[in-house]
Amino acid sequence: MSRHTTLRLGGAPSAFLEAETLDAVAACVRRLDEAGLPVLVLGGGSNLVLADEGVDFHVVAVSAAGIDLSPEIDADDGAGPVPPGRTVVRAEAGAVWDEFVRATVAAGLGGLECLSGIPGSVGATPVQNVGAYGVEVAQVLRRVRVLDRETGADEWLLPAELGLEYRTSKLKGSDRGVVLAVEFLLHSDGLSEPIAYRELAARLEVSQGERVAAAAAREVVLGLRAGKGMVLDPADHDTWSAGSFFTNPVVTEDEIDTVRAKVAARIGKDVAESMPAFPAPGGVKLSAGWLIERAGFGKGFPGSGAPVRLSTKHTLALTNRGSARTSDLAALAREVRSGVEAAFGVRLHPEPVWVGCSIDG
């Protein structure tokens, strides 16, 4: 399975099936379920950690990759009329995400540009509620076509039915639903979503909240991601990763003062006062990358020669340097998690899905 994940880790599955159409995906999953065989549905493999010794699963690789930038819309599809100035686009689950984003921008549509360069497939984006640079999928999602493995139903679901939250949804952590296709509601004027991310706004030389040409935003986002080793490049081991490995933690309003006090005691009061912290549902969202680095885990930790290291460009990515095993990855992840918790009292949670293994070994 190392050939099928961006971390390039994982042993052999029980069987590997490639489904080139949505009907084939549904048929494979249904037949395997009927036979009582364990199933792992695979998209781009960009958010997946698999066991070294292999996984006792029949893998169904979704390669159905159709893209439709002007699909026929049924007035009774439950999503309501398309608002003026908006356009519906649709992609099958196996479409490469960034190829889809590039196609929408080239067609003069805005809304996905800040999500440029993210590895993986279209089908994974609502599962994870993928987000970057101030935009997340929930903002532009219209419908998701899902195969329910328990009931056999194949139907379109609305965003309100998916429980979309920060980097999660009802689809994550459960194998009941298989995403077959996704619809997005984009801007037909060619302008971006409002630029919310401070660093991106500065690079674009606009104020936060302004909209810019989607193509211009995409170009800058790709540059920012490449500078952090977050655009896939087979020759660059900094990109042999699952992207951001830990989610940004959310602490309560009562806890934030304790965290600041621990930062002040360890590093200094000035640093504590400038610690990144943003309002979020349930409290205050902190920067996992900032906490990792201030806990003593710098870029490239633990150093050259290690099979798994933090990226030399970005402390939030754990990277395979070419000879790693999943056990090496889990060991470094535990060390970083424990170090941050010991330093600041904040427990980090891994973002990828683990199959046949866990961060705890």
C-alpha cells in the first residue's frame, strides 16, 4: 500500500480492486459486504496511515474521476434554487482534488482557489471538511452523493445532514457511508471567496475580507504551500507526508489563561502575549505548529538520518525520509504529542485516519 498513500507507508492488503466508474464502486462494495469481507475504500491516500504488516481489508480504489462544470440541475434536488451569480459544479469521488480546483479556476469560477495544492481526491474533501488559508469545504459545498452500506441507499445528502465541523464530519471515523460524488456552489464572477487568512491577504496586498481574482489567489496559495513542502513532489521527502499531521487544538476560555501562563513560564511573557489564538466554536483555537515548535520540536526534528522527521520546511508535517515504517511515524507522533502536552498542557490530536494501527502503537 506504500504506492497508494502520500506517506508511502503501509503493507499489503488482502486484495486490491480498482473501480473506474461509480457503478463499479457501488457494485464492488456491495458484493464484498454481502460476502462479509472487510472493505477499505481508497481515494488519494493523502490522509491515511496504514499498518506496516498490511491490512486485513479488501481495498476498493476509487478511480472514477469525471468532472462536470455545468451539470444539469434538478429543480427538485432538495438543495434549493441556484442563487444569482453562482454556478454548480460536480466531480466524481476519484477525481484528483487539485486538478478539479485548477479546472474550476480556469473556467472562471471562484470559491476553491484557497484549497489549491491539497493532495488527495475530491471524495475525501467533505469527509474531512478540508480547509486551508481561511476557507473550508463547508463554505462552498452543495450536496454529496453517498452510498449507505447499511441500507444500500445511494442518495444525495445536503451539508446540514453531514455534521460538518472543523476537519471532521459524520462521514469521518465511520465506514458506513461511501462518497461517490460531490457538488459545489461556486462564484461565477471569477472572484475568490473573501480572503480571510492574514498571510494570504498580505501576499495579495489586499485587506482581509476582500475578494480577488481566483487565479491570482490560487497562484499565491500554491507558492505558499510549496514553500512549506505541502505540494506533492516525488523528489522532495518533505512532501512524503499526510499534510498537517495534527489538528489545531481548541481549548476553553477557562483554559487559555493556563496555557498562556505555561508559555510565559517556559519562553517568556512577551511570547505568551503574542501566541496565536482565534475564536472558535467551543472556545479558542490555537496553532498546533506554533505549539510544536515552542515545545522544542523544530523543523527537521529529530535530525538527519532519522527515518521519520518533522518537515524541514514546516513543523506540522511528519515526513517519511525514504526508509520509514509506520511504527517510526507513530513513535515520532507520540513524542511530539507528549512533549507539547508536558510543556503547555494541550493534547494534540492526529488528523489522518489510522487503519490497522494507531498513534499509541
